[in-house]
Amino acid sequence: LFGTVAPVSLVSNLFSAPLCGLILVSGYPAMLLAAAGLPTLGAGIVARTGCRWLITLAETVPGSVQQVPEPSPWLAAGLLTAIPLLAGTGGGRLRPFLVLSLALALTCLHLGRVPGSAGRGALETTLPDVGQGQAVLLRSGLSAVLVDAGGSRSPTFDVGARVLAPRLAAMGIHRLDVLAVSHEHLDHAGGAAAILRRFEVGRLWIVPGTLNRKAIRLLAELAWERHVPVVLAGRGVSVGGDGWRLHSLHPGEKDRRLAVNDRSLVLRFRGPSGTVLLPGDLERDGEEALLQADGIAELLDADLLIAGHHGAAGGSTTAFLAAVSPAAVLVSAGRGNRYGHPDPGTVQRYRDAGALVRSTHRWGELTWRHEGSRWSVRGYTVPEPGGTPEGK
């Protein structure tokens, strides 16, 4: 149901069951007394303490939660068949077969799917539908890089745990070579902690000078706890793998005077058959600084552009788009968002630059795939009558 398994529960349930009993025994009287306007006589303190212990037991034990894709219908049918037969009848002569089937089904459930691959020689970029926010998955062969992990729904809705982690698991992602957070705003960074907890991450990239920001500091502390290297990914930092390389083009040392959005990481991902540019929430001032930086303008050319600042009016200038010259632009924005993203004028500038434009607020999750000399874009929904989500 939740896309997770908890192997540690075989042991932790021995402690959580008594805690649940304590919470119920103290919690009901506390609620009744409080509703009547009477002192809770310490029952509320007992219930609250029990809840804290229970949450600590569930969240902090190593290996307590592992992300897995939802089971296939065949796996679910096997589990639902084997368990009642074993529990109700003992299985009779079929018992050894049922026990083996149950063990295999549980093993498959815990292992999840075979690690996914974008295919040899292919570059695949996916924008999951995270609402008004952004997350971009880049895949080349068996390698995967996630840039940002945010999306705004409500303060109590963890997009990383509820949307991104299940989606990555369903795609066969078990490990991320890099988790990069373009800047500290929660619509980009809000789900990164859940990704760090539930997946193996090779390194965490953050903007230099942001460790004093609460959101980034807490994220870095979690990375250190999990022995994930934290990289201050300023201009010139790069990392690569089999057939791909991730470059940081911005910010440079002179860019710390810029506003938060304009200090966003600007990343260039080069795969075996194409290039993607990811400018975070960069706007006009940041784009100007990028174009004026020595030796950077010629590195901006890309096949695919992830729209800066969700396609807002203050960015994606004509000069910047001329330097990038993208064949396609993908926009991550929430349906009916209060900011009006993407701005119609900005979308028109993308089209005037000769790019195909698609946005998650109309098309749902978007995937751009480049293989050889051909590329295509597909979406999960068709926004207009007679429309087709296929690109060229």
C-alpha cells in the first residue's frame, strides 16, 4: 500500500505492541477528560511520550524502512493465496510447496524489481509530476542522477516519501550516483531527506555557502549520518560514469551577492547521445552572470532545457535561450498554481527559439528520450482534444 517494507518489524513489533497498548490505555482517558474540560491527570503526557517512542522506534532504527515498488498482481495473488492456506488448513501435502512459494514471494517483495536501465547509448530525462515544484531524473545506462526532490502540496505532505520514492522504485531505481539540490527552497529541496533515507546515494551536491540555511544544514547532517559525501558543487565541479558526465556551471565565487534563485546550481548533464541543461530557479540576473562568466557561454548549448524557475516571467531571456538553443523545453509546474507558471510570454519565447514545449501541469509526468540522432517526448495525459503526447 505504501511502497515500503520494514524487515526490522520482526523485532521492533515486540516493543511496539506494548507501546500501542500504553498509548491507547492512556490516550482515550486523556481525550475524554480534555473534551470535558478536566485535567488529564498525566494521561496525556503518558500517551504523548508513548507516541514519541513509537515514532522513534519506527524511523530511526537502521533498515527500518526500505522502498520497494508496488507488487505485481501475480505476486499479490501468490501472497494472498499462500498465507490463508497455511494459516487455515496447514496446507496438508501441499505445505512444503506453499511454504516455498510464500518464501519466494516475500523475497521478491523485499528485493523489488531488477535495477532499471535507460538502455545502452540512450539518455533519458524524466520529470515526475510533483505539483508546484521540481524533480528531474537523468538516466544513462544503469546510472541515475536526481536533481531536486521537491513539490509543494502542504506542510504535512512529504513529496519525497509519498511521490518521488515510490516512482523511483517503480522505475527500478535502487541507487542514485548523485542527488543534487539546486537551492534551499522547499519546492526543490523538500523531499530530498526521504530520498536520502530510502535509497543508496553516491554523493549529495549542494550550493556553496548554504550550510548555514536550515533546510540544507539538516539535509547535510542526514547525509553525514548515512556516510554520504557532501559536495559544495560550485562552478567547475564535475563527476562522471560510464558514458555520462555531470558538470556544475554556476554559481562561481563572485555570484554570492545574487538572490537565492539566481545562486541556483546550473548543471549540464552530458550523456552518450545528448545534453541536458538544468538551471534551477535561475532568473534574469543569474542568466546574465552565467553568460558573462569566462568560458561558460559555449557550454550552455543543450538538446534539452529544463525550464528555469518553472517557466516564470523573470527568466529564460532571449539571450539565454539563444546560447542554449534547445530542441525541447520541459517545464515542471503544478496544475492551477497561484504563480501562473509557466508564464505565457516565456512559453512563447521557447517556441520562438524553435523548441518543442511541454509542461507537467498539462501533460503529467514527462519523459524525454534521446537515442542516436532521434529524440522523443511523451507525457501521461493528453491536455487538448485531438492532442498527442509524442514529440518528434
